[in-house]
Amino acid sequence: MISQILSWLVLLVINFIKSSGLFGIFILMSLESANIPIPSEVIMPFSGFLISKGVFGFWPVVFVGALGNLFGSIVSYWLASTIVNNRERVYFLKILISERFLEKSKTFFEKYGSFSVLISRILPILRTFISLPAGIGKMKFFRFCYLTFIGSFIWSLFLTYLGKILGDNWNVLEKYFRQLDLAIALIIILAAIYWAKKHFNISFKKRAK
């Protein structure tokens, strides 16, 4: 069932790029960075394959891919910032995003923000969701934008080049990235469970006092 859905998604991505060109690459990469599960591991290698066929130029594809990522990331950043700003009015958000969590997030991005955003942009899965904690942690917007673009440009360059040199075999990358996605997803889930357990235990102890 999952493999059928993935195959359908890959076909949808390919057909959209074929019909929409560079604009299609921009839209798909924007959606990916706006937390919609559209794999850049399909978008950019297939675009690289089309470069080898003379359909696109190499640098326009890389630039448009990175620009799409930046746009989608700004949307995610803005959404996270809006949620934080409204947490006082929404009780559920106030429980979910505590003052302690906000303070830790802000401290983290003041100390490691540049490094974490830049590195996350070249890692599967993490690259899609890093904008949310950056927005929650109120990372400086200009710094967030230029580091996001640099990391996205490196990722787009890497995938596009692989697709170009692999040619007709561009899709062999998909199975390797899928395995990496699963490994990183497992790490994220375990980290989230640990955070939730620690966070809510602390909250309970404070109430008990």
C-alpha cells in the first residue's frame, strides 16, 4: 500500500515538472519546505535528468530549487511564529508550548541556530521541518533566510548533479534516500518521545507542588 502511494506520488511529481517546467520545480520545492511530504529526492534528480536531455539549464534548476525551498521555509517559519504569538489566547497551545520550552528554544537558536539550520537543510526529513523550531525559537529572520538559502542551494546542487550524471538511472537514488529517511524518522520519533516524557513530567511535578 505504502509503495503504491509512493509510486503514485513520484509519477505525479514527474508529470508536474514535465508540464510546468522551472515553475513546477519552484512550486514542488516550496511545498516540500512548507512541511508537505513531497520528496526533493525525486524533484531535483529528475530535473537533473531533464538537464542531461537538454530540457533545462543546470544552474537555473539549482537556483529555482533553492529559491522554492526558501519560500516554503519562510511560510513554515511564519506559521510557527504565529502559533507562538497566539499561545496566550489558546489554552491547548499554552500547554503544548510552555514558557520553559520557549526559553530553551530561544537559547538554543541564539547559541547553535546558524549551525543547526545550515546543517539541517542538507539532511533528509530534518530539512523539511527545521523552519518550525526556528520560528518557535524566534531565530533572527534575516539570518534564518540566508542560511536556509545556502543550505538549500547545496542540497539542490547535490541532487541535481547526481540526477544529471546518472541520466536515465536517476531514480536509483530514491531507494537509498528512502532508507535514510526511515532511519532519521526513527531518531526523531524517539527524541520526541523523550522530550514529551521529560516535558510533561516536569509540568506535573510543578503542579503537584
